[in-house]
Amino acid sequence: MDAMIMSDAVVQASPGSPDVDAGLMDRVRSGDRDAFADLVDHHKDAVVNYLTRLTGNRDRAEDLAQETFLRLFRSAGSYTEQGLLRAYLFRIATNLVRSEERRERRLKLLLPFLGGWHPAGHSEPTAPSGLLRRELHREVSSAVAQLPLRYRVPLVLHEIEGWTYADIARELGCREGTVKSRIHRGRLHLKERLAPYWNGGTAWKTTT
Amino acid sequence: MEDHNVGPLLRELPRERAREGFTARVVASLDSQPPRQTPKVWRQPRLVFAAAALAAVVASAGILQVHSGRQEEIRAAEARKVLQELRSEHESLKQELRSLSEPPVVYLGGDEEVDLVVDLSRAQNANF
């Protein structure tokens, strides 16, 4: 079952045809907006899904996805086909998340002076609703989004996007052993955070 | 919860899709962005370095060529000067030698109307 799920995930995660993407990028370089729209159509769901998993916030993910494609357009002139376009998009998206989280960390230092400012981010667990599975998904999504980025990215790429360890290592510029280690640590963090829900604990918070 | 149970849990998460109109919004936002700049030559470090190196080589070659040309001109001018000096000195020596080869005329005295001289060239042949 797991193997089937993994293979399905791999198929889903398979990027678009490199030849097609390369042809479209050639046209984008010359300012062809129709070609750019085609590229966006082809990769938007994957990018939005990836960013939703990284951030845990659907609205934020959509904004960041938009910025990701804008940056692709702006950098089209210097883009060279060294790999799959989707990997390049994921790289832009990851860097955007990293930059945003750095900004938020700096702003948090000013929080005592800002009074009442709360950074946009992860939703707090609410009281249990009738659809437990949906609530669980929300908790899992939130837990993933709160992982340190160095664990979050390889975990999402491997478990959700179906990338192999080798692909992730190549993309992140590290060894496969490092990727495996980070994924393992990410899983351990998730275990700790989600344990109350599996053990029937009372980790739910009520909104006031 | 076992470690391997996390994987399926993550893969169960629903795959998110972009909202309707996403592509149109992205394309529309292109107009509000600064114009895409084509990479200028000066932003390519290797090209800049190569161009600078080439310019340096060309400039060096040009400077050397100019410098060697001037040196030759200077040497030629100096040579002409020396030659002229030698010719002048030769002429003066010739004149001096010529004068030495002619017997001298000795002035003995005279007045306003007559000068009394002894032409030694004639005196040599004279029998006293």
C-alpha cells in the first residue's frame, strides 16, 4: 500500500515534459505572455500545493505562488535548462518562504514594542468539529509548517511531492545521507507534536 | 505512533490546487512589475573580465608600438645631428689644411698707400 501510494505520489510529482517547458521558456524569454500563461497553468497547482505544505497557510501559499511565477518571468533571461523547471520553481518558492520567515523572526523581536501585532501564519487548533479527518489534516499541515525549514523542505519534497533522496540531495546541494537524516528528524518532530492527537489527548484549544 | 506512520499521514493530506483565476492574476500583475531587464553584458562577470583583459592587451600593444616608434625617431635625429657635426668639422679641417699647405705671406709694414709684404713662397726659391 505504501509503495502504491509512493508511486502515485511520484507520478503526481513528475514534472512536465522538459522539452515542452524548454520550448515555452524560450518564448517567455522573448516576452511571450501566452507562453508564460501556459507555464503557469501547467505548474500552478504543484507550486500552490508545495507552498501550502511549507507554510501551513493556504492564502499565504497562493500569494507566494504568484510571486514565484513573477520571479520566474523576471529571471527568464538568465534561466538555463540545467534541470526540470518544476524543481527551479520549487527552489524559488523555498527561498521566498525562507526570506519571509526571516523577516517574521526579525519582526517578532519587535513584538513587545508593537503591542497586539500577531504575525500571519499558522492557525491555532480549534475545537473539534464533526469531520475529524479534516481536523487532523489541519493539525498535520500546521505541524509540518512549524518544522524548521531545513527539515520541512526535504520532508515535504519526499513525503508529499514524491521526490527521491537523490533528487532532493541534488536540489539542496547536500549528500543523500544528510537528506535522510533531516527527513528522519522532521518525522520525529511531527511525532512529538501530533502524539496527543493519536493518544486521544486534549490538545485542542478553544477560541475565546 | 511509529516513525513510518508519519509518511502516510502526510501523503493523505489533500493536494491543494490554485484558485480560479490564478493564472490571469499572475499575468495581470506583470504589468505592475518593473520591466524585465535583459541581461546586460556588464552584468556578466566573465564577459567583463575577458573584455577588460583584451583591452589591456590591445592597449599594451599600442603603447609599445608608439614607444618604439618614437625611440627610432630620436635615434635618427641624433644620428643626423652627429653626421652634420662631423661634416662641419671636416670642412673646417679641410680649410685649415688648405691654408697650411699655402706658403705664408709676411707683412713687413706699409702706409696708407703701400703694403710691404714678403711672399715666402717666392723667397724659398730665391737665391740670396
